[in-house]
Amino acid sequence: MTDTKTSEPGFNPGRRSALMMMGAAGATSLVLPSMFGRDAAFAANAKADGKLVLAFSQEPTNFNPFMPHIEVDEGMYYALYDTLFDFDPAGNFFPVLAAEVPTVANGGISADGLSWKIKLKEGVKWHDGKPLTAEDVKFSLELPLDPNLRVMRTTGYKLLKDITVTSPTELTWTMTKPFAPMSAVLASTWIIPKHAFEGVADKNTAPFNNAPIGTGPFKWKERMAGDHIELEANADYHMDGPFFKTLIVKYIPDLNVMYTQFKSGDVDVVGLQWITPDHYAEAKDLPGKTVEIAGTGTFESFGLNMMRPQFQDLAVRQALYAAIDKTSIIDALYYGIPRPTETYMPQQSAYYNDALPKHEFNIAKANKLLDDAGWKKGTDGIREKDGVKLSFTNSTTAGNHLREQVQQFLQQSFKDIGVEMKISNLPPAVMWGEYWMKSQFDTVIVGLNVLMGADPDTSDYFMSTASPARGGAGQNNFCYQSAEVDALLKKGGETFVPEDRKAIYRKIQEVIRNDLPFLPMFQYAVCKGRKTSVTGPTPNVNNRIDSWNIRDWKI
Amino acid sequence: MLRYVLGRFWQSLVLLLIVSFIGFTVLSLAPGGPLSQFALSPGMTQEQLDKIATQMGLNRPLPVQYFDWLSHLVTGDWGRSYRDGQPVLTIIGQHLFATLILMGTSTVLAVSLGTTIGIVSALRRRSVFDYTMTVFAMIALSIPTFWFGLVAIYFFSLKLGWFPAGNMFTVGDGSLLDYVRHLVLPAMVLALVDVAVWSRYMRTATLNVVNQDFIRTARAKGLSRTRILFRHIVGNALVPMVTLAGLQLPALLGGALVTETVFTWPGMGRLFLDSLGYSDYPVVMGLLMTSAILVLIGNLAADLIVAAIDPRIRLE
């Protein structure tokens, strides 16, 4: 499991924004020719020879994309299956199985967002040679509602009704309400073959689940549990590529070992959990290897429980933020790799607000803020006001040494401003269970990814009604409440003009930056490594796994 | 003899039952659970988690779950992994093969080298060889396997390029030579510690025998040195080694977690750690039962063999 609490590519019920994203996709198809499919006959000519070893530090074990799975499993889905369309690094859609990305402009989506029409590419074949048809897409879209299947999520799918196959390559549906994030849902819906489940009594144990059949660039060959999975090139792939014959997905649980095998040449591309920061200085000078820092969608923050009396006063939150020496933390503990941030939005996102007030480490200013707000030091040196002491616990994953060092560092800084921070760390299963989900903490150090794909909607995390501790449903575990943000999130979900939307989400970031329900520290960056001869691996903050474009990789 | 074996069998069965009950209870009480890995996904609601738990039968009362598992176990159905849905016995079988290759090789190396060193050290007590081997054994026993493994990889793979840096075989090759090349480093690392263990035990056991009256008698009878060495000294010194071997059987098949991790060897040790990490109860229980059975078999076999080869011991 990743130590930071990155969200698995899941779907937030509140995302209503992707409709407009669809509009942008049409334009991008002109500038990203390599990502778009050509005729199958053309693809069959692609040079497919050789072998590539991609290493992950977690083991992919779930091969049915609709069943519960973790991040690393999706690394396999991108090789085995296809979605109708997907996100490129700029956050635009490009078609995969769909002949074109449905938009309001091209008539794929009705103006009210309720009627959808999908046209599939012609001539796409499953790995077993059978043709892909609209029936397979219908089957896949209906699968999440199968009461007997253990499914990962139903968000979006449960709003679909009247899915109708109008021709072997066309289908339509209506939605019970406008739901713009549907396109983002579809960008993570890997289409699986209907015929693989015919006559299967229990889909949970279907043979397909351990011998998958897809339309993707690579075909299933074999799996050696606990060791590796071997895939081979799909010669009939409907897009450009694949460009090598054998893909080995190697499971290497220890990151030191993974790095050693990268150095020795046994591993061509270092995937999920990548090269550890302490190896970066050495790794970047390795001959024949390309090692790059890539920003991720995860940001590290000092999260506050806004229901606690200590944090009701904005001056306290501002003072705590001013007492955090971000530069020292990033440079001394994280090897200078992550980038300081003021927001939850990745700096690569089109919605990133670059004009937020810059954090300044200033103990004197922090003390003044608290003095001015009337927080006076008691005999024990801890500030107090109206019977509330500025004392709280801070929790994070026990055993995460970097965070434990950050805590000790912050403990000292906070002491300098008359604030007592006690450290109380918990094992991951306890920390990120009810303790986190039901906001039983005072403060946490947490790495969060609050976005799904390129969509800027964060209703699930910042809407007042999304806090389980206040009886809501969602992940607003900071228990943040802001009428202004609520209204903006709602408006953003209903706005379809791109520039207007950008303004709304920039504003949301500004309000949250000023309210400080969490003290943003840095945006995570990871150290990706590959053999220099390998081309294609491209960071994509909108897709959470390295192999999102494995069809384009060359060795 | 048969009565003795039968008695031990029933004892073992009761023990297994107790082990399984304790194992099952402790596992189920541990925080987290098999669904906690999915709980972090946005959009994964508590409602959905509860539904999956119900589908998997995870929220039934603990005794019901236990007896359900047990009743399947006695019919030979060890359940399916929560992670990949494969039958538990299939998974254990796959990993057991990898472990057997590695542990088998290193054990053969360790036992043959270790006992030889032990005998020679005992016979040439306080010689340069004895002192050297004693120092070597102390060093070998103190080196963390993890570190030694990485050092071995650094020199033999990265610097010299003689052996691969890990893995059991090259995918797509799989020839005997390929297996052997991959086996050398991890087997060597594992054997190093075991050689030390076996040589120390064997040295002590040999010393105990060498000073016995019957050895002096054998010498007085004018038996040849070779006959005294192999028949009287080694033969008797090996008796406690059988017990040691019996105790090592579960370790042999349980895998070597650290070495398996450093050399990315898909053996039983890593399977156990992974399954624990993901709360894959059926697999963890399967491994627990397998190792419990191996401990019992190992001990029983050692007792029977010792009784068979040592006339001083009679089983009642």
C-alpha cells in the first residue's frame, strides 16, 4: 500500500464538470496524432519485437476492472483493456475505442447532458479474435449494477438508463440527471467482453478474472503469482503500437531492491513507488538511464479538524502555517524533490491557481498573530484563550520515518510560538480507518489526491455536506465548512464555459487558501526512472499509473 | 510403535485445532481487514464496503465464519484467496516450489559443508582451522542477511556481472543453466548462515562423542581411524543433528523472507508477508496450517528417526 493516502482512481459523486472537457478534446486530436488510432491494418505493421520489464512495488492481483482493486491493478488494465476514451497529460480527452469523444458540439451529448450517443471504431477485435461490439460496451456499463458481483463502485453507472444498442458499433443511453463527471467515469471504465461471461454462474470466480481477454495493446500470457505477469503484443491492435513483443510486469516489493535491479539493467522502467528520493542524486547520473522528477496529484498537508475549539480562530491557523519551515522540511528531509504548494490542485493542472498568497516562514509574525488575537501564554508556556489551550495531538502513519521527523521538527517550531503538539501515530489500518474517516483526530499529516483525472471538482472533499463526522457522506474529514465554497462548487458543476469554470475553481482555491482548513505543505513529486533507450513513458497527472500510454512505449 | 505414532497423531490433531482457532481469532480481531485497502478510494462508500463484506461473508459472527472455514477445510477445500480468487492450495503449491528450490539447495550446501567443518574443527580442536572457522561462524551469524544479500548483489551482479541481481529465472529463458545462475547468490547467502549454525552444532556434538569411553575402547581394540571416525564418532554425533533437522523442516519450507525479498524470489516467506499485509485470511490461515503441520511432522519424524538409529532410545 502506498504510504501516502493517495486516492485510488475513484469517482467522486460530486464531479459535474467533465462535459466541457469534452469540448476541448476535439481540438487536441489535431495536435496529438500519435495518440489516436489508425487502421488496424496499419497497426499490424508496427514493429513488435523485444521485451520490456516494468517493475511495480505492489502486486497486481485483480484483473477484472469492475471488481475491487487497487492502483497497481490499473497498471495492468491499461495494457490489457481499452476505455472508450482517456485523459492525456494536458487533461484533454482522446478517443480509444470510441470513434470520437462525444461532446455537445459533435452531437454525442445532448445540450441538457441527458442523452448520450457513443460510436465505436470499426473492426476492433478482442484478443480471442471475436469482434468488439456495442453489446460489450452495454454489458460493461451494466455490470456495476449486477447485484451478485462484488463491484468497486457504482457512481455514475447507476444514473444510466435505457442503454440501447442501435447498431453493432453504436449505442445510446439517457441519464436520470445531468452528471458531467460521467465522461471522467467512462475514462476509467475498461470495456470487457460479454462473451467471456456467458454461462458463468458466479462472475466473482469467472475464469476471465484470472485469464483476462481485452482489446488492449497486450494479450495475457501467464502469471507467476508473487513474481511477474507476462503479456505479449496484440498484433491486431487497433491503434498505433504496441512496439515490443513481450511486456513483463515484475513485482518487486522492496524499493531498494527495485532500484538495484534498475541499476543492474534487470528492470527497464521503474513503476509505481518509483526510485526513493535518497537515491535520486545517484540515479540521475547513472549511465544509460533517464531519471526524471514528475509531479503527482498528491499534496501533503497538515490537516486540521475544524470541529476542534483550538482551530476556530483563523489567527491560530495562520500562525501555525507561518511557523512551518517548508523549505527546511523539503530540502532536508525530502531531498528537495517535492515542490512547495499553497493548494490542493496539482501545478500541472489547467485549473491551478498560481496567484495564491505565498507562504512565509516567520516565527515572529506567528507570535504576533497570536498575541494580537489575545492568545496568552500560561505558566506552562502554552497559549490559552477563553479556557481553550493551544494544545493538540498530531497523528500520521506510524513507521513513516520522514513524516515522524517532520512531526518532531514541527513540534519544536510550534513550541516557539507557545503551541503544544503531542505526537500520536497509529498503524496504517487504524490511522486511515474510522480515526480518519470519522474525524477523530485533532490534526493529521496526510498526503491526499482529491481529484479524479483532470476534473477540478472537489465536492467530495470540501462541500460542507461531505463530512461524515457531521453526518454527511464524503471525505470532508477536515470538517471544513464554507458557504462560499459550497456555492462555488455547486456553480462550477453547472457551468460549461471553460474560462468561467477556471475562474470558479481558481476562486475556490483562493478561499480555501485563506481559510486554511489544512496547511498545505507540498505537492508530491516522484523520481521516475527508465533505460534511456525506452521512449514513451510520460508523466500524466490525470492518470495514476505509469502504464497509461503503454501502447506508445518503444524499447 | 504404532500405538506411539497413533497417540502422537491424535495429539497433533488437537494441537492443530487449537492453532487454527487461535490463528483465526487473532486474524479476525486485528484492525483493518481485507477491505481496508479499498476503503481509501473516493467514491467507495461505507455502504458499498458493507455490501462487499456481506457478499464475502465477512460480517457473519466469528464462530460461524470459523466453523464454515473448518468444515470446508476437512473436506479438502482450503478456500480461495481474497486477492486473486485462486484456490489457496494452488497458491501455496506455486510458492512452495520456489521455496523448495532455494531452501533445498542452500540446505544441502549448508548441511554438507557445515557438518564437515564441524567434524574437522572438533577433531582438530584449537587448531588454526578451528579458530578460523569459529571466527567465520561468529561473523556469519552476526551479519544481517539483508545486508549480506545486498553486498553480494553489489559485487557479483553490479560490479562483476557474474550473476543476475535477483529473480528466479529470466522470463522467456527458463533453461536449467538460467535457473542455476539465478540460484547461486541467494543460495550462497542463505547457506552462509546455515553453515555457521550446522558447523557449531556439529562441532559440539562431535566433541561430546570424541571424549566418550567407547571411543577410547574402539581405539584400544585397534580399529582403523577411518572406521572410528565414520562409524563411531560421526554416526553418534549425527543423532542430535537429526533433531535439529526436524526442527528446521518448517523453516525450510516456510521460506526465508529476507533473502526472498532481496533476491525477489517468489517463495513462501513473501507470500506470508503479502497475505498478512492484505489481510488475505484464507491464504494466511492456509500458511499457518501448513507450517503447523510441518512443525508436527518434523518433530514426529525426528523422534522416530532418532529412535530408529539410537538404540538407547525406545518409544513408548
